[in-house]
Amino acid sequence: MEAMDNWKPMTLLVGGVLGALTGLAAAYLLIQRAQRTGIQPTLGAGEGIRLGLLVLGLLRQVSVLGERD
């Protein structure tokens, strides 16, 4: 039974690394835009809510990956 659980730590590791890389890429793009425009980025309440909903939608899509009809 233990051999079947070996995939769990690897899945968590890969997901964590991909999440960190995605976050770094998003921060890099934000910095690049700020340097181009010369305006320091700020995140308002409305933008935060939109971003949160976008992330929740993405997580929902990931959760249904691999489901069979």
C-alpha cells in the first residue's frame, strides 16, 4: 500500500515549484510594467478581489483535471 503513496510528495513538490515559478513570473511582469510606465504598482481592493476569483477559478479547473465522464 505504501508504494501507492509515493506519488503524493512528488505531486506536492512539483505543484509547489510550479506555483513559486508562476508567482515569480507574475512579479517580474509587474516590475517590468512599472519600470516601463514609471508608476509604482498598487493593488486596490477591486483588483485584489478579481485576482482572488481568478485564482479560485484556476484551482477549480485544476481540481477537475483527470476526471472521467
